[in-house]
Amino acid sequence: MPGGRRIAAVTDARFDVAPGECLALIGESGCGKSVLASALLGLLPANAETAGEAWLGDLDLLTAGERTLARAVRGRRIGLVPQSPAAHLTPVRTVRAHLEETVAALTGVRGRGAVRKAAEACAARTAFPADHLDRHPHELSGGLAQRAATALALVGDAPLLLADEPTTGLDRDLVEHTVDALRRHVDDGDRALLLITHDLAAAERIADRVAVMYAGRIVELTDAEAFFGADGPRHPYSRGLLQALPDRGFTPIPGLPPELGDLPDGCAFAPRCDRATGLCTALPSGPVACHHPYVPEDARA
């Protein structure tokens, strides 16, 4: 950073995503979710550094060179639904041109008519209207740009799909259509989905497991059924996220997330937590990174 400062945007993130599984990564804006996804694809800015390992089959994504990532990973082994789809679409090309080029590059479809038909089928998967295929990105609403980007990400049937806020700008019906299409991508073969989202209803609809991130760390990793069920999550922050939903009490979490460059000692959530004690000045670890996690008896009390 300017002045020689160093900030850990993501720290000690440990998780896996199995074939046939959807892992939902949730948390407030700025907690590091999109940075983590960018690291897996080699899309971090030049002043960023990574450490550790991120294995996709026999390939370590964190040490792979740009040539490997560009020619063998992006689109082919990892599909990306970007957080800002309009910025990722080429402004002088139509949606149809984007799709046809991607179909030709990533699939075995050949011949102008066959490529055109396959591109239209890809658009239909995400309910992108056929009469908008010949429009340019600036002629699309945010929701249409989102559906176009999702269609592009699904073309290559990549073993891993990273969907970064894929429901932004969509109404509820289209949210459900989109996340169901992403789920089918997983269910139709040996493919996995990492869903980064603020939409907890979408996560509840399709996720098998949930990872909760706060201030650059994953503070809870658990089964979706347990997370959204009667007992609820065990970390106080995770529980606060659910309780802030309109249909679950509409109770906001007090305070604001800390600056990543000025994190408190120990648990970063402690200043906002009503369960915090002196123990919380030490950094917790484990599947639930909390010294005072909720247990099922707490949830029913």
C-alpha cells in the first residue's frame, strides 16, 4: 500500500469444495470474499502477494504462471461470474458476439450455424432474452448484464465455478432462476460451485455448506442445513447476519467492521459482540473461530 504499509486482506483461509457441492461464502462488504476469488484466478493487482496453496486437481493456482492461468484455467477449469459484469463485457461487442466467441473457444462446437444455436441455448440457461442478444453492454440493464455474464461463465462447463454476487440487480423470480441454473451446473456432473453472496436466501436455496468471513478470516464453516436450521450458526457474527434479515427479526449488528489495517488483538468481532470477555483478546481458531460459540441449547433458550 502507499507509504509501504502492508495489509492482510485475507488471512489463513482454509476450506475445500468437493465435486457436486455448493459452498456459499458470505459476510459483510469488504471482508475479503472477492479478494479470495481473485487470488484463485490470478487476478489480484500487481502490488498483492499470496502465500499458501490452492489446489485444483494437481495444479496449485497460487504458483501457476499467467500463461497457464490464461490458456488452461480461466473459462476452462474455472468459470467466473464477476461481481461487476458490465465492466467485464467488451463495450463494442454485442452479447451474441461474446457468447459465440466463448462457445467457439471453449467447446467443440464448429460451424457458424451450430455456434449461433449453442450461443442462444447458453443465453436461455440464464433467461437472457433472445431479442436482446444483439445489444451492446451499454444497452443492458444491470440485471441483464448480470444474466449475460452468468451465461458466459457457464459456457465451458468448468469443473469449478466462482460466482461472485451473481444475483445483483435481479428481481426475486430471476434470483431463483439464476441460482437454480448454477445449482444444475453442479448437479449435472462432477463440478463444484463457490458462491460468494450477500443474498442469504439464495445461499439457503442451493448451498450444501456455508463459510462465513469476517475481517479477512473465515470464522465459521458448517453445513447449510445446520446454519439455516432451528439451532442456527454457532459464531455470534454468523447469528447476527441471520438476525438482521427482515424475516428473522430485522435486528442490525451494532457497530461497524474494523479497518483491515487496524485490527484489534484477538477476535476482530469482539468489539461488536455481546458475548465477548477477556478471553477474546487471544485469537480463536477452529471450524467456529470463537471463544464463546453458541451451542444448540443456547439456540433453543
